Amino acid sequence: AQSVTQLDSHVSVSEGTPVLLRCNYSSSYSPSLFWYVQHPNKGLQLLLKYTSAATLVKGINGFEAEFKKSETSFHLTKPSAHMSDAAEYFCALRTPGRRALTFGSGTRLQVQP
Amino acid sequence: KAGVTQTPRYLIKTRGQQVTLSCSPISGHRSVSWYQQTPGQGLQFLFEYFSETQRNKGNFPGRFSGRQFSNSRSEMNVSTLELGDSALYLCASSSSEGVFSGNTIYFGEGSWLTVV
């Protein structure tokens, strides 16, 4: 069985401060891991993905994530939050041979001015 | 390059009716999958189509069905609508089959279905 746990349902930061959104996973096989962002009334936009190459993955809009196999984690970070980063973020995984993405429950990021 | 296009964006249906949602994948993409998003259950996989064949199906009742056409466009249908079917239905496309786990899946903006 495979699963994704997003450890915080809601994170609030001030504009200009660092962002950390936490994601742990469980998988019997080497997974591919993804972070998606969803702005209100929009679909999912891919931020970045890990597919067994470099463990530190850089994505769009200044986001990056580090795959840590020993900790089964794939946390999303950004050095400096911007008001436009306010949205819901989803961590997802997929394992070889499994067609569907398994999503976490999401983390709502609030950015205070 | 156009993204994944879903129609209609918003619709309201009555219990017992049926609904058809449409999805046009990114040009050249042959894999289309569907997900349901609700506040209570989150994002759940419905099914995936590749080359007009359903490749995988999630844990949903038979009222949920889909198909894919030769141009890779896909439709999903929900019959005998229930209040609990109210959700955002997201279509996603990928360049190749979902068995290649590293493939990027691109999502559309979704179809908001409200059942009253």
C-alpha cells in the first residue's frame, strides 16, 4: 500500500519569510513524488517532481523540495514567501506500474502582509 | 500550446439525472485520467484511458463511467446523480501511459458539479 501524509493542514507565514510545507510518504517501491499547487477555483499546477535523479529538486516560482529516503519525506520549501503563493498545496506520489496519483490531503498556505 | 481543456466549467444537476463532462488533453497526449475532488475525501482517482482503452479504475461505483475517442478526447459520465457526487472533477493528461510513474501529469481547471 502507498500513502501520502501532509503534516499540516494549514500554514501561515508572513510575506518575505521562508515557507516549509511538510510531506511524508509510504511506499513499497521507489516512488516518483510531485508537488502541485491549486489556486482558488483553479485546477492543479505542477510545481516540481522527483523521479530518482537528483534528490534536491527545483521547481517553478522559487520552490524546491528535497527527497529524503531515510526519512520518507519530500518537504517543499521556498526562501521567501510572496502574497501570490497563497493557495492549497498537494503532495502526490506514484509508483512504477501504478497508474494513479495518490494525493495527500493538502496544506493551505496563508501569506500575511 | 493549449493546456488541458474541460467543459463545462460549472453545472448544476438534480438528483437522479445524469451528467457528461468533456476533456480535451494537451495536443499529442494520449493518456487521460480523471479525478474527483471533494472537501471530505480530497483528491481521488476515477479512471485512466490510453488509446481508447480504460487502463485502470478507482474505487467508484458503476454509475461513474468514461470513454476516450480516437483523437484522445475523453468524456466521463455519471448516471443517477446523488448529492454526494457534488465535486470538482479534474481531468489530467500525460504523454504516455501511467505505468511510467515519472511522467508528468497536467491537470485542467476542472468541472464544478453541484447536485441539488
